[in-house]
Amino acid sequence: MSPPQPPGKHPLDPAGAIIRSVASRMARRLAGRPLPVGALSSVMELTENDETEMAMDEIGRVIEYYRLPVLRAEYGELLLAAEQLDSLDSLTDTGVERFVVDG
């Protein structure tokens, strides 16, 4: 389920909602690490500003840069969003799969 839409904003496209949801869950899980949480917040802001393709690229780069663990279910969701955007390279070029963990 996607987080509630901020007041006064139009609904996110399906891929944007997925990316925002995954970034939000990751940020909650990493609450004690302010730098990656700030970067994930930027990903969420991109989705809220109709920059879904940029958000897809950015979440891949954030995961790679900070070497963030990605739950297998989250990775599946990111794959779905990437397929919807025809942007699988956002995940493959950054090697996000190597950060997937069970949980």
C-alpha cells in the first residue's frame, strides 16, 4: 500500500507510487543514518514532482552509493516500476541486485 498523498498534490503515476513507497520504507528502516535517509527523501520528492524517471535513476544510485540493503520484496517492486518506465538499466547499471537481502 502506498503512503498517503500529500494534501493538494495530484495522485502519483503507478511507477512513482511504487518508488515513493519503497523509498519511504527504506528511510524508516534506516532512520539512524541521516545521510541515506536524506537521499531517499530526495527520491520521494522527485516522485511528488512528476519526475518519476529521475526518481528511478536516483534510487538506484542512492542504493549503490550508500550500499543500502534492499529487501527482496522491495527489489521486486522496483523491478516492476522499472519495467513500467522501460528503465531496467536504472537498477542493472548500478548493480542494485547485489544489495538484495532476505527479510
